[in-house]
Amino acid sequence: MYYRHRLPVRIMHWVNVVCLTVLFMSGLSIFNAHPALYWGNSSYDGHPALLEITSTDAPRVPGDVVQGPRGILRIGAHQFDTTGFLGVSRAADGALNEHAFPFWMTIPGYYSLAYARQWHFAFAWLFVINGLAYLLHAIFSGHLRRDLAPDKRELKGIGASVKDHILFKHPRGEAAKRYNVLQKLAYLVVIFVLLPLIVLMGMAMSPMLDSLITGWVGWFGGRQSARTIHFIIAWLLVAFVLIHVFEVMVSGLWNHMRSMITGYYDVQPEAGQEPGTGAHHENV
Amino acid sequence: MKTSSPPRRLFIKRSLGMLGVALISGCDRVGRADWFKGLLSAGEGLTKAAHKVLAPRSAMAQEFTEADLPGYFRSNGTSNPDNPAYQARAANAFLDWTLVVDGLVVMPLRLSLAQLRAMPKRTQITRHDCVEGWSAIAKWSGVPLKHVLDAARPHPDARFVVFHCDDPMEGAGSVRYYESIDMDDAFHPQTILAYDLNDKHLPIANGAPLRLRVERQLGYKHAKYLSRIELVASLDAIRGGKGGYWEDGYGYQWYAGI
């Protein structure tokens, strides 16, 4: 067994899982209070919302019998009927729920902007403290330089790595001890771009923090733009998590789970190599 | 293949659904426990403390230009108070309306709209940020709260300014809106008692004849239909003790800088 993940990284990984889950779900709850996204400083500058989730009692086609409200997702000029999911869904007790995101995606599981905000900000603090601790650890323990930063040779191998991913070809032996280049780049983008930016965009929505440097929110297009970017990054992170979990599942779910819980990862020997010749010597 | 995939997909879908429901009902159960509510509120205290450290007391909210004005300002919350006394004053163009300033002050005041308009005036084009998530830009004119407080001479014990309003929140004769801010915000240069919106008298929908603007806080702090300003040492004696209508009744945060 190869000792792959150190204790601080394992703890911070799982704290992050809890934080991002609560932040995402309470964030959707907050979004439900005003389910529309805009660009610029104002929501009422004469431009329609970029994205909007609404419900309507209007018939689908004139003369149609109305069977209760319909949920509508509008993105730009495109409109989708999302009844049952977005705009109109059933609450936990079966009652008709005309909020944008259904109860099973939100925290709390009923509509309360006040409590959703309490959850969101409390876990935002935990997330930021955990994230800063991770950054300090990654820099000073050498984790960043040793495990995350790709070297020139790896960067040249991006094409081959893309091919390996598409063919579900997973590294064995020595290569399995390291992150592959796509994995490294994905982690670096999440750690140094998406997560800091989503925090910054959250801060840009605070009227008090907006006053720190006059006009800084304007660098990102304005407060409503910041809100839109915050929302988009949240979904990019969901996409990252889906791919991350998918890759974990197809390359050995229990092996990966064990290594992120206990630290120990079972390295499969390279083809033609006897087990125990090389994969095992680099123990703790 | 085709026959086996729908039940399997359904199984996965149902499992995920049940996991989601378990997660949420778990969160809701934990979320209703007092110890957990206390833990979550600790976040609010941390936010307020961090903002006080980061933002200088006089840090200014961004001001915009005439070009940013849409010429219309959304009304939210009460748009026409269900209050006969208020309606009578409105019918009389608020000529017999007065603003009471009392509580922990050396010199209690009773100011008419004409008196307020005669005091130093500040005009600012600012962005209104609602707790729901939307923003709207408008031009506000009014007297800085600082001038009114200076005239009333606050007692050194005064720590909060409470705004009592004329709009009943739960039908005629019910509890009227109220909010409160601390002295840092009360004496901030952009904190004004606004009587004009976009160069016209403040409309009833937006809080006539006088409303608070406290630009570095969310919209619900900006009390409309002001009738009385009370200075207090503690918020304990103000209805539920949490300092505002939404705070007392619905769990909203008193500190609304985020």
C-alpha cells in the first residue's frame, strides 16, 4: 500500500465536501428569493434578466385547458417548460411549490430566505478558513510543488492524457502514485481560480464590503454581474464534482475512498510487473 | 439491455432522491435545534466583526451618475400603509406630519417636513441592494441623520438608533415596521433621512414623507414611513429584542452588511 494523502489534506477535503454541499444548497435557497440573473449594477436598468425561473398560469397554447401552474426556465430568448422541477414542483408534504428550485435541492428544505442566509454565511466562514488552511499547507508542505504543479514534460503530454481519459485507461505502477496532468490542471483551476473567484463574487454582493475600495465591484461588471458570476461558478463546481466523482468511480471507487479516508492507496502493478516490485517500497 | 435499463435508472434516481430527502430532513432537523441555530448565528457575529475591522467607519458606498438612473424605482414591502391616520396626513400633503426624536437625547425634537428640508441637504445616487438579491439605482436627497442627532444631542449611553414607522405590517392596527442601526452607521455621511427620490417628493410607494437611507446595509434596514426616531442603550426593550420587524419575526440578521 502506498501512503497517498496526508492527514491534513484528508481532513480538509472532507470539510470542503460538507461546506460546498451546504453552500450550494443554501445558495439555491437564496436564489429562490429572486430567481433571476442580470448583468451590470442594477436589476432594473431596462434590460431583461439574462436568466429567469418563473411559474405561469397561462395556457400552453391559446384555448388550452389550464392544468395548474407551469414552471418556466428562460435563458435569453430560449424558453423551456420545466414543470415538476424548476418553477413549479411538489414540496416535501406534496403541496404545490412555486419556488424556482425544488425543496430537495435547497437548505433548508422549505422556503426561508433568513435561515438559508444563516446556513450560507456560517458555512462560508468554515469554507474560507478551511480553504486558507489548505493553501498554507499546500504551499509550505510542498504538496503544491510536489503533487499539483505539472512540469513541462507533463504539459506536453496533455494530448495523450486526454486520450487516456476518453479510453478509460488508468495509470498503473509509478504513474498511479501521481496525479495525471489533466487532473492536476483541473485541481489547480478549482483551487486557484473558481473557489477564490466565487468567494470574491460573494463578497462583491455585500454592500458593506463594496465600500472598501470605491468601485471595485465595477471591475466585474457591477453587483448584479457579480451575482451572475457567483451562480455560474457554483454550477461549474457542480460540473467539476460530477466529473471528479465519475473519475473516482471508474478508476477504483473503494481504493480512492480508502486513500482519502485512511491515506493508503493500493497501486496496481504495471503490466508484466510482479506485484510487490516497486509499488510497495515507497511506504510511509 | 433496453428492458433492464429503465428500472435500474429508476432505482438510481429513487436512491438519489431518497439520499437527498434524508440529507435535507437531516439538515432541517439539525437546523431547528437551538444549539445549531446558535452556531449558525455565530457566523453573523463573525461577519459583523470582520466588516468592522476591514471597513473604515467612513468608507463610502459607491455613488453613481445621472446616466445610471432608470427614472423609476421599484417599490418593495409596504406600498401604501393601511393606516387611517397616515392616510389623513398623506391627504394633507404631510403638512401636519412631524418626526419625533426622543429616547436617550438631551433635547427631544419634533420636526416638520419644512424644518427638515431647511436643514443641510445631501444628494446621492446609490444602489439599493435588497436581501432577496436584486439591485436598483436611484437618486436620494435628504438631511444627513448626523445633523438631526447633533441637534438632539445624544446621551453618551445611546448605542442604537431605532426607527419607528407608520406602516402596519399585518393588516390595519397591527404591529408597525421598525428597524435599528448602530451609531457608526447613524453618523455615516451617506446615512440620510430622504424626502426626495429622483428629484421629486418621495412617493407613498417608496416611504413618503421620509425614509432612511443607510447605504452600506441591505434594503430592509432602510425604514420607510418614518414617524419617530428613538435612541436607546439596548435593543432588549424593542418588541422581540432583536432590533427589527424582520429580525424579531422571521429570523433575519440584524447585521445586514452582507
